[in-house]
Amino acid sequence: MDEQTYKALPIGERLELALSEDLPRAVRPFMVREQWMHVKCYFARRMDLTGAEVAALLEDDDYVIRLCIAKREDLTPEQIERCVSDREPNVRYAVARNRRLADEQRARLLQDEDPLVRRAAQKGPRAVRTRRRPGQVEVIR
């Protein structure tokens, strides 16, 4: 499928593709650059994202996409630092429970200006929760 064909798909079909077990490799780059926030958010929650996809989505302007990525346990130390330093408290909140967070990063989040981020950091690490519905790929909850 080329990009023009992808862009002609109705949003409902794009949503189905974003969660599909059989997502064609050729479509994945279009989803990283998806214009519909809802579709991109579903795609960002996939457990099977590549490192390049994770990196690209972590640079998204929308904090909800970065929040979806901050929960992942396969982030590099640099990506975790990016989340810890994010301007958006919701992203810092999401990464505060990440099991790969370094002690120094947790200490910084314990001193965060946002009380909810501080509370999340106090709770400590938590395993990522996922779900998988029939016919869909495993996604972060």
C-alpha cells in the first residue's frame, strides 16, 4: 500500500490497522506520521514497535503520544531521560513508574514541581500492563 492509498482510508479502517496483528510493514511509516491523533495513539501503544518508531514517536509534538511511549520498558537510557525531562507533567508521571528509571532520575522526579509526578515516583516501579483482544496486537494499557 502506498501513502496515497493509505490516506484515502476512512478513519475507522486506519484504527483497525493500527491495532491489527497483521499490520503491513509498508503502512507503519504512515502511522508514525499519522494526522489523526486517535490512530497515532493506538499505534504508539503497540508492543511491537521498532526502535526507530519509538524514537520518532517520542519526538511527537503531542504529549499524549509521548506519554504512551514513556510507559514502555524497552526505552534506551537516553529516551528515559528525555521523558524525565519532558516539559509535560503527564509524560513525567508516566515515566516515574518505569522499572528502568535510574536512581538519580527517580530522585529528580521525587522533587518534581508537580505533586502527582512526585507521588508516582514515590510509589516506585511497576510492570507495564498490556492487553490483547482477539485479532489485535498486544498493546500497552
